[in-house]
Amino acid sequence: MKKIFSIMLIAFLVLGLGACAPSEDDEPTFKIGFAASTFTNPFFNDIEDGIKSVLAGTDYELVSLGADNDASKQAAQIEDLIAQKVDLILLNPVDSTTVGTKILEANAAGIPVITVDRSADSGEVVAHVASDNVLGGKMAGEFLKTFYAEGFKVLELLGQPGASAATDRSKGFQEVFGAALINQSVTANWSRAEGQSVTEAFLAAQGNPAKVLVFAANDEMALGAVQALKASTAVTEFKVVGFDAIPDALASVTAGDMVATVAQQPFEIGVKAAQAALDFLDGKTVAKNIPVELALIEE
């Protein structure tokens, strides 16, 4: 009887000790959130890939959320990241103005924020990682202006209203191309489909001109414009410059449909943003503005 009792006691102690032993599930999970404006545009997938490349092999898990260019949806996603108590948020704002209230909420929760590609108008951010969008707009404007001559109609396709990248690219473009030479500046909301429909409407409003120049604040809109221009029976000459250097745009430049695109190096943006996050979380000093070089890719 004593033997049986001893065996039971040992088994109880072993099980009890096992229950108290730390498990993998008890280990702390470190998380970095990436609140992106959208993942339907490959540009932002490239940024995410850059972030992942830096976080691979670290103790940090990446939580990526895409807002489909919907500011309200992004606001809810930031709230979700705050509720998850992530260690830091990498933020690519849909709307640079309205997102400030959510950055303030993250600030209040003690969660640092780094803006990526697009800035925020309010709230405290650790750093801003981006290309110089004003400079990129100037590069596009200087190049497109070399094709300008009497008889050309000029269309500027703007990005989504409220996005800092849209505002800055337009500012740079108009500064060097000359606002007076632009027949219409109109948003196509970063969309290829809208880029096509807006360009079609522009051609009709301008009396179906034979010669057209287009600057689009991203490649998706530029590719839509190309579709509309190629389909027009009236257009005999056109030049389109885009922004981002996504694979479809590079193929279009090679094919001679687009004449150029401004390359932002999104993977490098992701790399620098993730490294800034890790440095800050490690207690290191991080620069407020972290630039990524631009390049104009011509046919």
C-alpha cells in the first residue's frame, strides 16, 4: 500500500512541476504593426517585404493590415493594433490629416509610431521614412516638359486627396512644369481603372486632341491613362510619366508606352523603416527624417 502511495505521490509531484514549468506559450511575444494604406498596389507589398527582411530572425512578429485606401478602415485597424499592445506601429497613412487622432491614441497608449512613405500632419512620430516626394514631382516635371510644344494638352492625375505623397508630388511637378501649362489637374485616387476613366473624360472635354502629355502621381494611374490614350482614335502622340517604378510600369517603359517613371525603392523604404523601429526599441537615437534616394527610369 505504501509503495502504491509513494508512486502516486511521485507522479503528482512530477505533473505538478511540469505544470509550473515555463512553456513556449508563456514566452513574451514582441510585435510590430504595419498599418498600410493598401496592399492592392504592389508598391506597398514591396515595402512590407523590406520590413520582413529586417525582422526575419529577430524576436519581433510583424502584424500587417491593409486599409484598401479607406481612412475609416485604417482608423479601426490602428485601434486594433493598440488593443493588441504592439511594441511599435509602422504607419503608411491613407489620409495624412485625419490619421493624427489615431497617432495621438497610440501616443497615449505608450506605443511609438514611425510614418512610412506618407507623413502625418499631427501626433508624435519617432521618425518619417520616405523618398522626397516634392523632388520626385520636380524630376517628373522637368522630364515631361522636354516634350512640351504648342498643341499638346496636359493632364495631371493626382493621388488620393489628403495623402501627403499626392500633395507633395503635385507641388513639385507644378513648380517646375508650370501650372499655367496644365489643362487639368484631377484626382484618380491612385487607381488604374480611375486613371483610365478620368483620362477618357479629359480627352472628350478637350475635344479629342491629337497630342497629350500626362503626369500621374503613381504608376497605377499612369497605366490607366496609357490604356485610354492607346484606345483613342484621335490621339497620335502621347507621353506619360508615372511614379513608383512598379513592375507593370517598368514593362510599359520598356515597351515604349510610358516614357518614364520615378523609382522610389519601396523595398529600401521598408528596410530603413524596420531598422529604425528596431534601433528605437533598442534605445538608440533615430533620425527624425530618414530619406530614400529617387531615380528617374526612362525608356
